[in-house]
Amino acid sequence: MGPPGAGKGTQARFVADHFGVPAISTGDIFRANVSQGTPLGIKAKRYMDAGEYVPDEVTNLMVRNRIDEDDAAPGFLLDGYPRTLAQVTELDGMIGYTGHRLDAVVVLTVDSEELVQRLLQRSETDGRADDTEDVIRRRQEIYTEQTEPLIEVYRDRGILVEVDGMGEVDDVTARIFAALDVIPQS
Ligand code: ADP
């Protein structure tokens, strides 16, 4: 978890590689569907372009189908899901069914000035449709309103791992691994 620009996608890949599990990024799956013009992509696009969350029922079904795939059987890392309290409940139901359990919820903390800088920088290099100033602001608001409350939920469950997301990518990765008690691979 973390606000837009916190570095979730970047770090998710390192963590997933370490554990040999797929990194399942809802944002990436939505973007792939948008670029292929699938019915899911057509449905999701207008929300994404406005910086709004895609409706829970659409997102939940997509995640349910993805974690049912064979490569996710040994485990998986979710990037960008759950983002609403309803998604938390839904995820609990899904993994109750598949027999998985949530080991840890990693939250990346980055100060808001740095976030805006990173996203504006990304808008120049990646050309993501939702990295314009207005949409960035809307995504930050929605994160604060809808996703930040999840931090307390997972803290209460005792599985929250808070990590300082400022500084170099490698340093953040090292902090995540240290917080997860991962032995570095040489
Ligand atoms: P960000 O960098 O803003 O966190 P992502 O790449 O993770 O962006 O997601 C991009 C967009 O995809 C979001 O702004 C939202 O519209 C949609 N999205 C991704 N995950 C979810 C989710 N769990 N629930 C609803 N919408 C989602």
C-alpha cells in the first residue's frame, strides 16, 4: 500500500521476485485491458482517466479471476489491491476460499511534496494518461479518503509493516526486506 507515486509497483517486483510469486498489479492489469480495448478496459478507462477508483465489483471480479490462476497457487503479492474497505472484506472471502492467508501488508510512506515531484517526473517519461496535475490531485484525495483507513484495519490485525519510502530505490528495497525479515541474497 501507499499513495500514488510511493513506489509500490517498483518495489512489488523486487519483493515478488524474492519470494518467487507473481506480483499482481491491478493498475497494470487495467492499463493492459485499456490498451487492448477489452470490455473490461472500456469499462475501467473513464474512471482511471478521472483519477477515480474503478467500481469495486469490477475490480473484485478481476482480482478473483487472477488469483485463481495456477501461478498464484503458491502465493502472490498484490500491488494496488485492496484499496477500499469493501475490497478488504472481499479479499478475505477470496483467500478464505483459496486457502491463502495474508502474511504482511507493507505500507510505503513518502511525504507529499516528494510524491508530486515523482508523479510529475513520471508524466514526462511514461506518458500515463492519469499523471496530469488535476488527476494526480484527485488520486491523492481518493487515497486519503478511501484507502488510508485500511492502514488501521491491518494494524489492528497485527500484519502491518510500515516502511520509509523516501530515498533511493535500493535503500527502500533493503528497508522492506529488513522489515519482512528477509535474508538478502548475495
Ligand atoms: P497509482 O500510481 O495511482 O497508485 P495504479 O497504477 O496502481 O496507480 O492504478 C491506476 C488506476 O487504476 C487507479 O487510479 C484506479 O483508477 C485503478 N485501480 C487500480 N487498483 C484499483 C483498485 N484496487 N480499486 C479500484 N480502482 C483501482
